[in-house]
Amino acid sequence: MALLKISGEPLPALVIGNSDTVKEGETVAFTGFPIGMVLGLYPVTHQAIISAITPIVIPALSSKQLDINIIKRLRTPYLVFQLDGTAYPGNSGSPLFDPKTGKVIGILNMVFVKGTKENVLAHPSGISYAIPSNYIHAIMKQ
């Protein structure tokens, strides 16, 4: 994520909402430029459902794979939104918003890719992840 300063006429601002109010099962939307230049420079809006609010942790298959850093992350988890919605490379960084209010409740961060990156076009997983907006508030305060 980057915080940009742009000179000239001010752009209309997106309102950053409170991600603590988001619940599993809610419908959300995200707008971006999927797959870069392949589809052209036209914004595309997709709908998704918040399928889980989950810690961003890679599961360990055995205790031998655990180390102190993984255990610390499990004790103080960094929660993300798991979305049931198809996003593509190029959607990363797109605002995740409440379609009723337009308030940004997250930033699309990652797409679950099955196999190779080339495979994502033919066989998208439908699983994407977004960083909740309350982390944006914390970064902006720094």
C-alpha cells in the first residue's frame, strides 16, 4: 500500500469506513483494472461476499514447521477478509467497498491462485483476500 500526494486539482476522496462493523455473509464490491492491459484500461466492478474474517496464517503440517515468529502471529493474529468473489492479478490494491454506502471497508490484497499465474485466467479460484480498513486508519495516523 502507498500513500500518494498529488499536485493540482483535488480528486474526489473515497470515504474510509469502519471495518469492525463488517460481518461474514455481507455483500461487498471492488473496482479495479483486472489483468492489466489485457482487458484495456477500463475499470471493472465485481461483487463478492465476506466468507470469513480470518487470520492471515499459512498452516503448518507438523510442529517441526513452527517457529517463534509463527507462534507470535497466531497469538496476535492479523485478521483479513476472505472473499468469495473472483479477482484477478491487477485487482490488487483496489478498494473493497460497501455497495450501499460506497464507504471503503478494505483494500484487495491477494488472490488465491491454483497452479500457475497463467492458470488464473482459465481457472480462477474465486477466493480473494482484503486488508480491513481499520489497518488503513492505523497507517494514516503514522
